[in-house]
Amino acid sequence: MKPILLQHDLLDSTSFCVIVPTYNNQKTLKKVLDSILDYTVNIIIVNDGSTDETFEILKQYSQLTQIHHPKNLGKGRALRNGFRKALEQNFEYAITIDSDGQHFASDIPNFITAIQKEPNALLIGSRNMTQENVPKKSSFGNKFSNFWFKFETGIKLEDTQSGFRLYPLQLLPKQFYTNKFEFEIEVIVRSAWKGIVVKNIPIQVLYDPAERVSHFRPFRDFTRISILNTVLVTNALLYIKPRDFFRRAKKKGFKKFFLEDILESKDSNFKKSAAIALGIFIGFSPFWGFQTILLFTFAAIFKLNKVIAYLTSNVSFPPFIPFIIYASLQVGSIFVSSDSPLILNSSLTLDDIQKNATQYIVGSLILATVSALSVGLISYLLLTAFTKKHSEKSL
């Protein structure tokens, strides 16, 4: 049996510092710093333009690294400057802890233990959001953030908003675009996109209404977070998810990937054929420019295989688009009359299509629906036959 390391040996075995961003938290700042000093002297304090007694309090900690912003720049900017200083001091990891007194420095060894088991991960402390005194806006905001993080990355977390975290400094993205509270969302999403493992570890939390001061401005900051999530979702749907799909397929080999990850996925034949039908419907639909976003949105809502849906949506591959448009117009002409019927030849222009927009939209939706149902049914029958034949071979 291996000897158990003493706590200080455990902490000394990892190159880490603790970054404490602070803004007008004079009631709790000293208590937070003193509690961290029980575990390490490698502390970087970022005073983000505080206007209370913070500067006077920090004079008592002249032995610690301090960064002072002349004005409030936001938590994101405070963390980014803290990361930069930590890298200059050659630390491998940075633990961030809020200065409002909600976190317990006694959880620091838990982060170090976890990172030694899984090096280079990004660890987020998971709070018990059901306990007493947890603000309703914090609980709602966390659920909201968890949902979008999973949508953007495919990773399910219990807490994506906790400020008590451990970051692998060398692996983080080099450039960020946000400076306020929303930075803590941007950094974990873009880290996950880089392939960094992002996971929760349990932590204690204290919400003391008598001491805790929150600088979260519900309307303004929630708006910022919503705008950021819109950008991240768009990027995920148009670039990240297709990129990851082709990377997995290329790494495994397209034939093997198709047989193992698609045909033999855990989904039922019905769900596979439903994903095919969804892809066909979106591919034929008139929502040009929004097809990928709609595809992944509906696939997520109905829990369908995104890979299958994405593959079959490519029925609208550019060379086929003129034929899809013409077929839609022909189908639409059965239900919508037009004074200028179209003929598919080299004289067909965009103006001709615009004049028959209603005919095209109606026709494309009917064509999409009929094609999706037909292909979905055929796919179900073929998949069922394939599954039966494969089962018989394995007996």
C-alpha cells in the first residue's frame, strides 16, 4: 500500500497559484485571503478598480502579487490579466476563487487531487444550488447556462457558472473576446472546443446575505450572456460540429465510422430513420442560410442522431440545388397559381424565382414533407433488414 501524502506535500507537488479577482468586497476580502494563505502563498490578487477600502486592505498583503486596475474593467478582464501574470511566473495551473466569501479555501486540495488524477483538465467547482439562501436568479442562471453549454459542446455539467475553478494555463485559448461575467462562459466553451476536458468536482458554498455583495446586473449581464450564447451556438452549428464530425470520421476511416458510429449506434432503427427524415426535410426546405442551425436545433430537441441528420441534409449539395428549386416550383404550381410559369432552362433568373416565391415555398415544404416521410420509411425498412441480417450472422 502506497503511503498517503501529507496535505502540504500534495500541494507542493503541483505548480499552481490562486487568482483572486475582487471588486468592492471589503467585508469579505481579508477573510478570503487569510483562508487561502493556509494552503499557499502563491496568490495573485486582481483589484478591478475597487472604490471601497480594498486598496487599504491589500496594503497588509504586500508580499503577495497584486494587480490594480485604475477603473473597473469587468471580471473577465481581471481573470485574463491574472492568467497573464500567472504564465509570466511559470505556473502550470491557476485556481480562481471569488472574493465574496461564498467559497471555502479548504476545497483547494480537492482541486489538486483531481488534477493529478486527470492532468490538463479544466475543473469547475459544482455547488449545491438547492441549499438555503441561494438566490433564485443564480439558480435560474446556472440552469440556463448549463443547457446552452451542453448544446454548444455536447458536455453535460451540473454547474457552469461557479467561479471556483482550476485552469490549465498553457492550454487555454490565446485570444478572448469578452471582459465581463460572460467571460467565464466563453472560456469553458472554447476550451472544450479545443479538446480540453471540462468537468465538475463538488465544492462547498456559503451564501451569506449579510456579507455577500454581488455585482451581477441581471438585465445588462443576462443580455451580454445571451448575445455571447447566440454567437457560440452559431459557431458550433456552422463550424465546430461539422469539423468534429469529419475529424472523427477521418480518424476512424469513413467506412468503419459509418458502420460502427451510424448504423450500429445505440439509437433504435426508428430514431435513425427519423434522423434521416429530418435531414431530408431540412435539405429540401426553403430555409436557406438557416438550414444547419435548424437541423442541429431540432436534432437536439428530439434527441436524434446529429451525424445522420447532417449527412442526409446534404441532399441540398450545391449542384442539386437548381433541380430542388425547380421541383419545388413544379409541385407548388399544383396548389398555387402563377401568371408567369417557369421553364427550367438557361434563361431562368433569380427574379423569375422571386416572382413565384409563394409557389416555391409551398412546393418546397410539400416536397420536403413527402420526401422526408418516404425516405424515412424506406430507411426504416432497410435498417430493420440490415439489423436482422447482422443478428443472424452473429449467431
